[in-house]
Amino acid sequence: MSKKVKGPHEDITYRINGAAMAVHRRLGPGHKEEVYQRALEAEFEKVGLSFEAQKNLEVYDEGRLVGYYIPDFIVEDKVIVEIKAFATVHQKYLGQVITYLNHTGLAVGLLINFGERSLRPRRVFPSPQAAEFRVNYQWLFVPDWLKAERNTSE
């Protein structure tokens, strides 16, 4: 009996994982994340997966724009994909994907680390306790223009 939990959009996550494995097979570990980002974009195009790369997702706190979450990919408008290129991936990056899922309302994400010898993508699901979304400032990108705007209004 398989211990694997059946999740949403398995057909898409399977295709994403296949694309990631093809990239990892060709490049192996040891490159910067941006190298894998570009290679995965090309592989997604090759296998016919539609995606948005590094889409700025606006984050508001009490009606005020406070910054952006920027997932590496949103694939087929259904799956968040966050890539890393570390020797080992810290648990906090699962929290990053969960934050993106809670913010977007999407049902599944993948955390893919290209930095290890063997590629083991992790499926991630939104937090069931997230009745209301709270801004997670750890993963928030605040552009310089927004910082300047904030400083002039104080």
C-alpha cells in the first residue's frame, strides 16, 4: 500500500516534476538558482506547461500595499513552484511555499531543490489553520519605490 497522499492537480505536478528532473539530469547540482529558473522556464515551454515566472503578487495590510510575494512559478494557474539551489533545504522554505499558497488560495505547491545530488521535489499544501491570511513579512519583497513612498508619508 502506498503512503503517498493523493493531492490536487496530480497530473500537473507530475509533469512539473518530470520537467525538473530533466533539467537536473542535464545540469546537475552546483549552479545558482537563476540558472535553474531559466532552464526550467525553457523545459516548461518544451513540454507545453503554461506558467508565469516570478509574478508579483500584491500584499496589502489594512488596505495599504506593503509589498509583494514573488513565487518562482505559478504553473497552469494551479500550482506554485518554488525552486532552491542549496546543499540542503531548511524547513523554513516550506513555510515560504505555504505562505504563497495561503495568499493565492491555490491548493498545492512544489518545493524543488536543485542543489542536491538527487532531486526530491516536495509537495506542499496550504495551512488548514489559515482561516484568515496574515502577512508574512519574512517572504515579502518591498521595492525601493515603495520604501521611499512609506518614508515620505511618515
